[in-house]
Amino acid sequence: MLHERIKANFLAILKEELIPAMGCTEPIALAYASAKARAVLGGDPERIVAKCSGNIIKNVRCVRIPNSGGMTGIEAACSLGALAGDAERKMEVLEAVTQDGLKNTVRFLKETRCTVEYLDSAIPLHFIIELYRGEESATVEVRYSHTNIVHITKNGETVFKVEGLVEITEVADRSDLSIENIVAFASEIELEKILPFTEKQIACNMAIAERGMRGDFGIGIGKHILETYADSTYTKMRAYAAAASEARMDGCDMPVIITSGSGNQGITSTVPVIVFARENGIPEETMHRALVFSALLTIYQKEYIGKLSAFCGAVSAACAAGAAVTYMLGGTLTQIKDTVDNTLADVPGIICDGAKASCAVKISSALDAALFAHSLAMKGKVYASNTGILQDDTGETISCVGHIGRVGMQPTDQEIVKIMIQG
């Protein structure tokens, strides 16, 4: 039996991580910080300066911002947040944008009152928003995670500062995360304690998946997958997950329950699990338990990689979804680990070249690999340790992949950002 302390910690992790966000998390984070800075300033700004790390630039460049009339880019995100956002709503800051607010934003942008500067920072998720009005000013600095404000100033004076900045900003203890403990938690936790999380995942993430399947966003990737491949549960899992991502990246104003700071990871770790369960008549309780299993396994992998990097987070989330299918079908701990190992033997090298509509295709590809990995594991087939980067223990493999994503791919990340800025 899992210790009650660990159960409490895992519930706290879920509470921290599984939160609603409307739109891609990086532009929404900029909008939130800008709205916060406006509240500090006490009125609309005359000028905005956004200083952004490379990964922020990379992930805001191409995605449509919800409730913006189709706008993209850092300038649009910051301006809309500052002129029409509600900081109290945090990652749903743009939920109540009015037509007047949108008109003011369009005018502000036409007058080029928002400028972007490259922030040379070793922290992938790092930005500073500066608002100016006459001789007054307000700044908000965010580090490490999307709403983690570490410093606020007004007219050059500090009004809020987090002392002793450290990389790990989450409150909940993550030191007990392991595949063994995640399986035990998912199996033992009282159902009523996880329903508040899983019911929101099902409602929000499936709603945007259904919306995306209409084919109104991007290139209609979900419908295309269904039309191209043989009708099967696996095809539907890939199609609905890809459709949800495409809708979100293309400006759909519906919220997503995110995981590890990412809506795409939230979608990838949930939608395929829900589709599989419904298509195969899996009991509701088992599906809910599989959803928290998938969320925690995604978080566990991302702890080693970090919120933003050159490593595509869809791989981690798809890996978790594939293992969750193994879990739902009564797979053993060994088969669950084998699903993870088989996935990481296949697609640990997909690069993240920024948030955009084509993230949906990467999700589909990663899920294809994860589902194949699951089918191999259920037949007792797994790649041997020391095959490539695979280690003797699956947890060690996850940590090695995380090291590659966080450290090994830093130069790759820098080159990706350089290409995007120059382009």
C-alpha cells in the first residue's frame, strides 16, 4: 500500500498541474503578465516592452491568440493582455475580451507601441514585461513556469520580489514520483479524490477535440487522419488528439486542462485515453484512474526535461498515454514499463521548433509510436537495456532522456531560435 503522505503529495501535484488555460500557454502567460503589469500601473499603458527568452519567442511566434480576431505574435499577446485582459483569471486571462478592448488593441498595434527584445537568459521560460505611461512605469518578471511572477516594480521601486530564486517553483513534493508509485496511486486512491481533476479533463479536452474534428481549424488534420487511415480505435485516438491540438493552436477560445504547463501535453495525455476507454467499453472508474496515471507519468518525465526545451513534450505525453492504455487493459508493472521503454526507443528525438498548428501532426506521430509500443509490450516484446539510450531500469531511461532534453539539446534549441529569429 502506498503511504498516505505520498498520496497527499500526488494529489497536491495534480492540483498544481491540472489547471485550465485558454490558448497556447506561452502567449497566454505573456498576456497574463501584461494584465498584471497594467493593474500595477493603474491604467492603460502608452508603450510596452516585452523582453523574452528564446523559448518564449519560439513558442509565441506562430500560434493564433484566442479572442484576438486571429492575431499572432508577442506584440499582440502583450497588448491584448494589457488593454483587454483580466489578470485575476490567470491562464484564462483573455476569456472576457470585449470588442472595445480588441479595437483598442488593434489601434495600439498599428501605432507600433509594443516592441520585443531578446532576453539573453539561461532560463528557457523567462520574460519581463515593461509598461510605460508618461513618467510612470510597471514591470513584471516571470521565470521557470508560466504564472510564476518573481519580481514586480512600480516607477522603478520593487513592490514584490521572491527572495532566493530557485529553479523548482512548485510547492508540491515531486521526489516520490516513480512508475511504481504512480501505478500504486492510480490503483489505490479513493475515486472521489481524483474526480474533480478527471471530470474537468474529460469535459474540457474532449469538447475542444470534438470542435477540432469539424475541420474548421488549421488544415483539418483530425478529419484527414480519419479519412486516410483504416477505421480503428487507434486511428480515432490519434485523430481526436491531433484535432484538439490544432484547434487550440489555431486560436480556438475553448479552455484546455493543461499538464506540465502545456495544453498540448494535457491533450495528448488525456484525449487518447478517453477515446480508447469509450471505444472499448472500459469501466468509467478504470478510465478515471488511467487519466491520473497518465497525467502523473507525463509530469514525472517532464520533471527531468523542464517546462520548455528543444525536446517535443508530445513524446512524453504520448508515452504516458500509451502506458495508460496498458494500465487500463490490466497490464503488469513490467508491461507498463516496457511500453515506456519501447516508446523511448523509438521517438525520443522529435525536436520542438515552437508552438504552431503542426504540433498536431507531431502528437499524431508520437501517439502512433506509443500505441505500437503498447502492443509490443502486451506481447512481451521489449527492447533490451543498453539498446541505444535504454537503461536497466525504466526510471533511469526516463532520467537519461530528460538529461538529453534539458542539457544535450540546449545547442539545438539555440540554433532553432536563431533560425526562427533570422527567418
